[in-house]
Amino acid sequence: MGAAIVIKNLEWKYEHTTQFALRGVNLEVEENTFLGIVGANEQGKTTLINCICGLIPHSFNGVYRGSVEIYGKPVLKMSGLEIATQVGLVFADPEAQFTAMTVEEELVFGLENTGYDLGKIKERLDWAVDVTMIGDLLDKSPYDISGGQKQRMAIACVLAMNPPIIIMDEPTSMIDPLGKQFIFDILRKLKDAGDRTIIVVEHNIEQLAPLADQLLLMQGGQISKVAPPARFFDDLPMVVGSGAYPPEVTSFAYWLKQSGRLPQEHILPYRFEDGVDVARAAFNSARKTDEPIP
């Protein structure tokens, strides 16, 4: 399995600004893997994914250095249509993508304009609707449905085009808890299918980490850390200091380490079920030594 995305020495400065939003970014994203991008606001996360999907520099003015390659081809040399067949982007604000009067018309808009026949359009439509669970919304206006439904519809529009790379920019930032859970359920389905490269910018590390093959921390326009979730939280004070919020089970296990109730060599958990096992082990250890448990 090769690299779907290769970024070399990437730098970007928006027009009329004095500081580079990205500085010396190098990254490889393996094909059919899930990359989670985390970090505080204004650290370069959205700028990075805009470079991957070609919005930068094709749709923005500024200073661009380095390269981004999609399956070996520089984004700078790809047309908008060519990029769209390879990379699908879901914006944080789903309404930014709407152009049609009904959900169904929105879903087929890209397919019709790409020239697919009716059979293929129906096949893609049915699949995208099933994955995103919006079958009851097809005849509704995109502007009359809830925020969570709008985001699922925006995801369905991207899935219908069937790009091998799917990028989502904070897909749960503008919706309620139930809507957030729907989005993570969709991401889990896509991850389990294993046939797409998925990149998600997200503040909810609690639910992102169990899905991700790699977590990437952006800080000051640079990549501060890239690691599998099992190793991403090794230096927890650094992660917290960057403005990223680790899963509660990770913070709890770190406290157990600092208080001597968990061996220092123990890998910090990031899944709830692993956190339960760690807590049980610490409790049993304290009970055997008659140590008081706060």
C-alpha cells in the first residue's frame, strides 16, 4: 500500500498577511488509512486540508512554497475537475456546499455534471443515502432540515462522487450531541469499509482517537506530532499545552501514573473500555496493598 498524499516542505502565506499560516510541513498519508488532525484554533489545520484538496493555491491568493502530491501528481498541475474526482471535502458549514432546491437534487448534482448515466447515478445515490441515513429527507429542502441532517447530506454529496480521498473539516462543530453521534457512526462505517483514505479535522478527540490510524497535532502552522493513538498521548502535558483535549480515560490514566498507582511504562489508554481495564487494575493493586483509594 503506497502513499495517497505526499507533502514536502509546504509553506503558505495568505495575501495581506505577514505570517506564514503553514511553515515547513512534511507529511505522508498512506492509502486507505484514517488520519485525525487535532489542535487549537488558528493553528493551520483548515489551511493544511485546503492545500490537500487544491483550494490552496487555486482559489486563494498568497505565497505558496513546496508541494502537495495526490497519488504522485502535484496538485498545482491538476485541474479542478481532476482534483474533485480524487478528493472530496466536507466543510464545517454544510450550507456552503448547497446549490439545489431538494436534498435529492443536491446529491445528484455533481454526478449529473460529471456525465454519469442514470443507472450509475441511482447506484451512487442509493449507496450514499444508505451510509448517511438520510433516506427520509430526499424530497425536503436542504435549508429546512436540522444542522445534523445538513451535515449528513453534505457528506452524502461527497460520497456520491466516490472519491478515494475524503476530507472533513470539523464535521461535528455545528451540531447537537445526537447529530455528532450520527457523524461518528458514518465515519466508523467508512473506516470499517477500508477502501478510502479519510482525513478528519476534529476537536472531539474522545471519539476521533478510536477511529484514527494516526493522529496529527498542528501547532503554530507546523506539525508538532504524528503518531498512532496508542503513542500520541505519551507526552500528555505537551498535548494539553497545545490546546488539544485528550480523552477523559487518558487523563485519568495519566493521573494514576503520576500518583504511583499505574506503572510508568504503561501505555495510556484512549478507548473507554481500555480505561476501565486500567482503573480495575489500579483498584485491585491498591486493594492488595491496603492502600487507601481516594
